[in-house]
Amino acid sequence: MNLLRPDYSRGFHSFACITFALIFLSGCGPTIQRPAGPAGEYSDATDLFEKGKFGQAIQFSEGLANASPPTPYTDRALVLRAVIFSGQIKAYKDLADAYSSGWEKTKDPQFRSEYGAQRQDNLQYGVEAALNLDQVASQLTKGGTIPKDLTLEAPYPAAEGPVVVTQLNRVRDGGGIPSGDRDAAAIDAQRKGIDDTLGEIVGGDRASARSALKAGPVKLDGFKFAIFLTKQLENGAGIFDKKHMHDPEKYRTIYREADDVAKAALAALGDKPDKEKEKEVKKLQEEIKVSLKNA
């Protein structure tokens, strides 16, 4: 026996077993392929949305939202982005207001400095979200109309946000908050904002939204979505009011877009006038008019 000769038989036998196992497993069911093109891009964005990676979902949906000519997934991407930006506006306003309250109440110089910085950071994030929502609204109502039928096609986020971000209670009272709790509050606030927005968009609550999205794509009425979008823009304009950033120019810009969307809501009624729906829009337009006067 040649002791210097390597024995390949054992390695070959292992390799053969592994290869056979892979072939066997691959033959157990159909190969699931990821969709290509716009469908694949949208699938990637919604996967990230489900995982709570909202910033990445925005990045992955940007190309679809700005596609020219539009793809079958462009409106879906715009609806998804409207949900994310609306939820972020809620979150950043809540965070900024909590830190503002803490800044006013605390007597600790270090807390005061930290709260002031946190307030400013969250307001800046809110500015970005509000301006992005303004762009989405403009894209969806191009030409003064809004699509009659829109679709919210996305899984409900796997990690649900809290009903109340309890970490912020200490902040509002002017007490200290560890950096870990501060980071957790930022994540929870955004999850809460998204979940609350999903409830609003389906015309119910979180449970309604979860059930609806689990059943499949949710068809959205153009008029109702325009009303939803108008209210979200009003909320976004609040980032620029005297209490927050105090930027009259951007405040008016967002409110003017809200008024344009309200007009698109009326246009969505077409040749089927509805007094109750018209009354709802007129009320929103009156609110917008008053807000613009107080800019």
C-alpha cells in the first residue's frame, strides 16, 4: 500500500451525497423565482416595508415613483411612499413635541442641551418627510385629477408599533432618558406612525388594516384617498408652523398643495355630484384658507 497516496474516495463519496441531496431537494417543489423589472423592484420595497426598514423602502421605491413613462407599479409605489411619509411626519412631530416639552420643564443643563438637539434633529427629519409627501401628492394629482382607483399593496409591518411610546413620558416631564431608550423611542414612534396611518387609509383602525392587507391588495377609492392625502398634508404643514420650524414659505407651499389635492377630490366626483362629499371637501378647503391667513 502506498501510504503517501491520498485517499479521494471518502471525499468523493461525501460530495456525491451532497450533490444528490441538493438535486433531490430541488426536485421536491417548484423553484420560486423573484419577479424581474418593476414587479421585482416593488417586491423588494414591500419586503423592506414589512421588516420595518422604512428608509430603505423609500429608496427602493423611488425609481418606480419617478418612472417615465409610468409603469404598472408607479401608482402603487406612490401610495406606499404616501403611507411612509405620512407615518414619519406623525412620528417626528411627536418626538419633537416631547423633547420640546422636556426642554421647557427640565432644570438639568445637560438634559436641556440634549433635548434641544433631539428636538431640532427630529424637526429636520420631519421637514424632509413633509416635502417628500408634497412631491408624492403633486405626482398623484398631476393635471388636477387623481386616479379613480388606487391600490395599497404591501404586507402589514411584522413588528407592530406601540399605541403609546412610553419612553417619551419621562422626556415630557423633563426627566433623563438613557440613549438606548431614546433610540427605542425613535423606532417605536415611527412604527406607531406607520401603523396609525395604515388604519386611517383603510378607514378603520390597526386591526382593520392588518386584516385587509393580509387578505391581499387593498383597492382605494380615488376620492377617499384624496381626502386622506389632504389631511396628511395639513399635518405635514404643521412642521413649518410657528410652534415648530416657523418657515412661512414652506408652510404655505404645503397648504397650497393640500388645496390642490382637495380640488382633485372634487374632480374625482366627476358627473356624479354628492352633497355630503362636497361638503367634506369644502370644510377642508375652509380650514386650509384659514391656515394660510395665519401663516
